[in-house]
Amino acid sequence: MTSRVMRDFDLLLPESVAQAITLLATHKDKAAVLAGGTDLLVALKFDYDIDNVVSLALVPGLDVLEFDSERGLAIGAKVTIADLLKSSDVKEYYPALWQSAKVFATPQLRNTATVIGNILRASPAGDCSLAIYALGGILTLENATGRREVDLDDFWISYGVTARKDDELTISLQVPAPATGQKSAFRRMTRVTEDLSKLNAAVCLQMDGDECTGARVAMGCVGPTLIRLPKVENMLAGSVVTPELLQEISDTVASEINPIDDIRSSAEYRLKVAGVLVKRVIKLALNEGNDQ
Amino acid sequence: MGELKVVGKKVERVDVRSKVTGGALYAADVQLAGMLYGKIVRCYDHAHARVTSLDLSEAVKCKGVIKVLGPKDVTQKEYNASVLDMMVSADMRGVLGDIDDQSIFTDHVKHYGDAIAAVIATSEEAAERAAEKIKATYEELPVYLTADDAKQPDALQFRPEKPGNLAFQLPEMAFPNNAYAWGEVDDSFAEADIIVEDSFYVSKQKQCQMEPGSYIALYDDQKRLNCWTSTQMPKLVQKKLANLYELPMTRVKIHTTVIGGGFGARLGMVLEPETCALAMAVPGRPVKLLSPREEDWLTSPSRHPGKYWMKMGFKKDGTPVACDAKFENYKGAYYVDASGTAFTTGAWLGGMYKFDSLRYRGESYYTNQSICGAFRGYGNPQTNFVMEQMVDRGCAQLGADPIEWRKKWHKTIGDDGWCIGVPYNSCALDECLDRAAEAISWTEKRVKYKNQTGVKRRGIGVAVMNHTSGAMPMLLEHTVCDVLLHQDATATINLACSDMGQGSHTTLRQVAAETLDFPYDDIHIATGDTDAAGFDIGAHASRTLYVGGGAVKQACEDVRRQLFDRAALELEEDASNLYMEDKIIHVKGASNKSISVQTIADQGVNNFMNPETGELIGQPGQIQGYASFFPPHNAPPFGATIAEVEVDTETGEVKVIELVNAHDVGRAIHPGVVEGQLDGGAQQGLGMALTEETYFDEKGICLNNSFTDYKMFGPSDMPKMTNILVENPDPTGPFGAKGVGEAGIVPPVGATANAIFNAIGVQILEAPITPEKILKALEEKNNA
């Protein structure tokens, strides 16, 4: 059935984190949290189970976007993608994140969609989520029993499913401060400019001169969740990034991914091109030209 | 022709203010007292099935529900939403074999989204909620998605009168051996030194007009059926609805609302029959039906996809000796436009090059896809994708420059046009090719891009096209225009031509102003009311300016003649000795003898007797102009596009760097409007070449009937683009104008494909040319 009319739901407007948590505890899986709403409002036309929408509109303190050279970047639950693009700190210290925000959806959606919403969506094609995955991130979740922190490495469980419990509110995300020599980049492939990724990759390299001392390499659209590529990360760690190494990495990527055929591309194509994309994103991170 | 005052100027478009301020009233904006809302229940479980049970009982009980309608609760008459049958003579109708095979609601679902029932309720929400309660069970039937599927001997037959599921082939009676042909193709191939041959696939592109289908219908207290719709063809839809509901035309009224884009998606009827069926069930209450985008996608027609085979033969010196082609299109679930596109796809092929002999066969097969019909270009983009790639393959083997070859062998004045027996009467294609080549440095780049070895490779390609201004002589071409001269000497032009957003009401107003020699601001174009307007075929086939403009010009000339006749009486001079300047009619060589148009117009309306003499002051009677216009020709527009692309050989991605479109437009009545058509056409042409396709899974479920996964070129995907307007006035067009509505979409398709061929040395035979296909083709080439 197609629809033009949103379903009935109760719009709940808590005025504090505590009130929001109480509402989530009451309604559990019959409630959805509204921050940017770019996914939720579409879902509301078809999802019969969402009876209550807990809006964060009036909850103070969730729009923090703060960089600290020791603690890193704090991103509150209401920070939008557009907010990232206004931050010179994000641009300077987290190029991967900035690059992913720059191509994220469309200007209208960037103005509304939140960074944390993108992570909670648990899409295997998420752009900002992927960049943050490569950079590393810790989520703070809170429910009636208190707060807990979850590493992004442990957060995505399967397609659309996360470690967040129904009664938990995601308060913020902390991205670690970059050490000297950290380089990162994000790249994606799409059918047209304004599109979901059909393949995306992000890297965060710790460089000591020519040597890479550690790496986080993440890819999207190649499995049910965003994934990291441990073999590639190990190949990079402790190595000088030579054209030969890049070619080896490019040839290795296919063995670490498990893409499927879908409307945006084919498994066959993704297997062929993923290595090229990873090679290019590494070169981009090392500022060796942003194209090949 | 003297100096033009309004024609050729970028005057303010008539619709621009209302559209940018949101004031324009689309059908969805129209609110009527007591309005009810409809929701059509569609089958989204299967693409081919029989409805074995339909339970409406729960829906009837829902809050706000007025009526729930199943297949038996509406007219049982079958119909054909296309209007092609109304554009040909009764004899021809029989020859073409159009049939009525659609019903309002069906118990035999033939495509994903076919309609099975409907709800009428007091709100859209109530209608949607009740529609969810309608329960249907189905018996699944085998799904046929391609012509090859549908023509299997044991395939279920869609219609008994169309054996083999062959909805249409060129009829023997009009086309011997079911082919559009000249010469002896087999003999000609024997003379060829080089033969190229391949089988292509052309895709199911969607118009993606911005406004989804929105309708209101009301069966009123005068027993008149009213329908508010943004149709491209108000007068034919009026007649079609009159036929379907067995009413005289006086009892059917179409209220045309502002059209949010057409491109063929509103050619003929779309959901007007269903909306009217709902209204007939609740006499006296207006019923509104709004399609969500996903539904509009499945119910309005798409471009005809299908398998397109072509073979060309050349002599060593480049002479094109033979062309043989066959297009088997996947028609979709119903007959609509099965005949038209199957023919024209070959007509555009036949109209392009001077082959000694040519044979084209066109066949339409029923399939369990959503319907196909009119879409900007009407078969021409499909032909361009195939024909132009084959020509370039031939040129590559001949060692010929693709532009020089085209200049030498394209058809021109005196050659048979797209319709055999109707020769071209104007053609400026050589100038288009020369100017486009110069603008993009063709010669230089063709040399530069030879033997590239890098990851990213540039390529440059050309394509040409012929099209038409109106469908004469294949289809009826006729527009009626009335001009009412008001007593203040301004004029209202009344005609049924729709403006789909292409700017035709602006250009028609320019034609009127120029012909009357009135200021642009003194003219109003009145449309939208089928009670008031005379006949018009509708907006299709790039005809509105050419035929509608012809009608406007003739009707305005009628007004002018009447003005001069009356001035002649008043001034006691021969009409031939008069001239008009600034709306004052003067006697040549006697500057003191004159009368204003204002005086004539006013005296015509406010006609009084001189009480002293008892004589009438001035000539009585309001002046009205009239034309019932049949154009003498089809003023073929020609065009050339050169595309430059960059192909990433590691990923298969294509970046379109530049596009130069040079078009023989006859005369640009409004250069901005013409450029708008070429820009928009190029956007759709690039999409057809590179990204646009409707996908179905093996069960016939449509996978991308929305913008989430159907990808058009957006603003940031568009290349640098230059439009060159070659103005070579056509002898039959109003002020020399030709139609440009469709031309722009056509050559970007072939030019882009040829640029890719130039870059990587491989041709991609299936549209759209995706990175996935390019990478595979490159691998095959490397492995070969």
C-alpha cells in the first residue's frame, strides 16, 4: 500500500533528559526518538508500531559540538550534519568526517539530519557513520538505571539493529583526539551525486614520517553492517605506504568483504572495485592527490 | 517579413510569477465544497494473478467511509487510455488494431500495482485506513517480463484477439511484410564491403514530471461529468470520457489545471477514468484522487523498453547501402500506445540517413510490466542509442570521421522525411554539426584522445537526430483558435492547447502579439475550459507552437483583416492602401487620415446611433477572429550533440565533461524557452544514456518506483553545456518556427554512448550505460 498520510501518533515533548528517559521507559518499543526525523518521518507513514514519538526538540544540552585537544570531539544527539560542516575543528582534525558530511544526502537533509541519528540508523551504507567508525567513537547511552558507554566497534549488530536498548537515550558521541601524524579520509561511490552510497570507504592512519604505525580502515555497502578490514589494517601497520603495498592492499580487500546484489550495484562489481576505492582513500588521506 | 517586435525576444513568461511564488493552482490545490477523497486499492503482492476473493466488508465499516467499490460496482466498459485511436481515421483505426483492454478495477492483475478496488471517504486519511482493510486473495500466474517470455508458445494469452501476446506489429495492409521499408535490403547488403550488426537493449525510462497525478471529478446536478486534471490533451480526454461513460460531449467538461510537467506522462488518460468512476458513484459530491509518487510511477506510462537489433552495410567509400532493424518492445500490461511507438521508432531511423534500402520491423509484446506510452521523443531516443552507435562502429571500421560521414549522408531538403512520401522542406543540420564541432574543438580532441593509456580516459562523440513538429500526416493535426477583441483593443486568445511548463502559452502569446502588431501585454491566452475552447489534439509531438501557433496566427490575421476592412469603410479607402502603426491605422501617404484600433473595437461593441442623422457610429459587431487550422507540413527540426566524457577504467564511472547541443529550430520565438527545452531535454537524455532504468525482480515486483532508487541527473551531475540555436526559418512554421519540445532529449543519448566508445574502444549495448556494465565490457575486451 502506498500512502500520503502519516499515521496517528502521540508527540511527546520532554523538557529534560530525565523526562525523555522516563517516557522511553514507559513506552519502550512503542516509542521512537525524534531528533532530525529524516528517517523517522518516512517510516511513520508505514510503521504500525510507533504510537509515541519522543521529540528532543525541547531537551536542552544535546546540541553540543565541542573540540578539545585532549578529549577529542564531543557530538551531542541534536548536532546536525550541517553543523559539522560549519566547524573548522572538524575540517582540520577530522578530514574523513568533514568529507563525509560534505557529500551527505542533500543540503536540506544535512540541515536536519543528525550525526547520531545516522549512527543509530545502523545502515550498512551510512556515510558519516563510516567516517566516525574509521576515526573511532564512543557513544554515551542513558536510561533510568544510569549511563553507559559503548564503543562503536561493538554497537552495530546487524542491519538496522544496534546495541541500544529500547529505553535508552543516546546522549552523545565522543571521537578521540587525533595524535600528531593522524591522517584520515572518506570516499564514496554513488550512481548520481545526490544518492546513497553504493560503496564507501574511510581510513584513519597514524603516520610517523613515511611509516604507518596504525590504521583503521572501514567500508560500507559490503555487508549487513559497516565493517572494518583487519587484514588491510595489519598490512598498513608498521609499513611504509608504497605503490606496491597499495596494490597488495587493493588485491586483498575483496577477501574481507561480503557484498550482495541490490538495486544500487552488484556483488560482482563491489568485489572488483572495493580494492580500488580503498587504495584511493588511503592516497587521499596521505594527500597524494584526491583522485587516483 | 518586416522587423519582428515580440517574436525572438525573451519576454517574461506568463507562468513565471505564479510558479515561483507558489500561487499556481495545481489540481492538488483545488478545494471544492463537500469534497470526498478516493483511495485506489492496488495489488502489490503479484505482477500477474487472478483475484480469487475480494472482501470489502471490513472497509465499509471504517470511520468516514462513504462507499467501497469493487470491479462490479463501476462501469463494465473496457477502454484504452491512449488517444491514438482518436487521431486516425476509422479505417486506419481498424488497420492499426488498437483495442480496448483496460477496466477500472480488475480481477485479473496484469502488473505490479494494478487496481482492484477503491474507497471513497470523507478524508484522505479515512480512505487510506479503510483501503488497508480490503482483503484480497490471489491465484498466482506465470510472469512475463520480456518479449521473449511473452511469445513462448505456452504463455498465457493476455487477450484472445492478440495471439502470441503480440499486441502490435506493423500491419501488412499498410506495411508490406510488416516492415517500414524502401529498396531491397537483402540485395543491398550483398553490395556492402562492411557490415555491422548487434542487438541492443533500451531501458524503461520514466518521465519523472514533478507533479504526481492529481484529479478531481464531480458528476453535477446538471448530470454533467466534470474532471479537473492536468492533462496534456483536454479535448481528447473529454471525448474519451464521453465515450467511456456514454455521455454527449456537452455533458463532459475538463477543467485543465496548471500542469507540473508532462513529457508524455499525461498524454491521453491516466487516472481520469478511475476518478470519474468514483464520482459517478456519489453524484453531486466531488471526489479527489491524489497519487503518491510510487503509485504515479506504476500507473502513468513509461518509455518503451525492449530489444533493438540493427544491421548496417556500407561500401568502402562510406556509402550507406543497407539498414535492417527490429525493435521488440516490452509493452507492459495493456495496449496503450502499442502501435504508435512501434512505428515511430522506425520512422526516426528512416528519416535520418540516405541508405539505398532500409527495412524496419516494430513489434509490441504484452508483458507484466507497468504500461508504456508516450515519453518525450516517442521512440527517437531508443533509435538514437542504437542507430548512432552503429553508425560510429561503421565509421570506425571505415576510418571515417563521424561528423564528416554524417554531413555527407544525412537526409536533407527533398529527401523523404520520417514519413515516406513527405519530403523534408528545410534542414540546417550541416550548420548544426559545423558549429557544434567548432565550439568543442572536435578535430583537435579526436586526435588528442587517440591511444590513451591512463586510468582516466577522455572521449568525444557525436550524434544527430531528426524529429517532427506535429504528427502530420500520420495523425490528425488540428487546432481551433478564437480571438476576442475587447472594446479596449486588447485581445483574448481562446484555445485548448495546454502549457506543460514548456512555455507554450508564452510563445503563443508572442505569436499573437506579433501577428496583431499589438504589445505583448495586450494579449491574454485563455485555456483550461473545454466548454469554451474549440478542438485541439493536445500537447504532443512537439506541435503546440507549430500547430497551435499556426492557429493563433491565422485567427489573429482574421482579426487584422476585419480591422482593416472596417478602417477602409471609415476612411473611405481601399484596405490595401492602409497600414498600422502603434495600433493606429493610417492611409498610406496621407498622415492626417487615420483611425485607431481602439476606436474600431469600441465602436464595434458600444455601437450607437447618431441621434441627429439616425446613422450608426462606426461599424457594429464585436470583432472575433477564428481559425480551424490544419498545418500543411511537419517542419522537421534537426539537431546535433557532441559530448565529451571521462571514463575511469578502474571503476567504470563516467563523468560527462561537456555537452554542446546545436539545433535547427527554424526560428526561436523565445530563445530562453528554446534553451530551456534543450537543457531539460539533455538532462533526460543523459539520464537515459547513463542512469535511468525501472527495475523489476523475477516476480515482476517493481524495485524502484520512487526517487530513492530511480536516479536522474541532478543539477550537480550536469556537465558544462552550450546550446547553439541555428535559425533557419521553416517555410511553413509560424514566423519560421519548428517544434523543439522533444528534440533536446534525443542526440545526447547517442552522443554520450559514442563518447564512451571513443574513450575506451568498446560499445555498451544496454542502456543505461552503468559503471558495472563498462567495467565488465573492459574486462571482456582485455581478456579477448
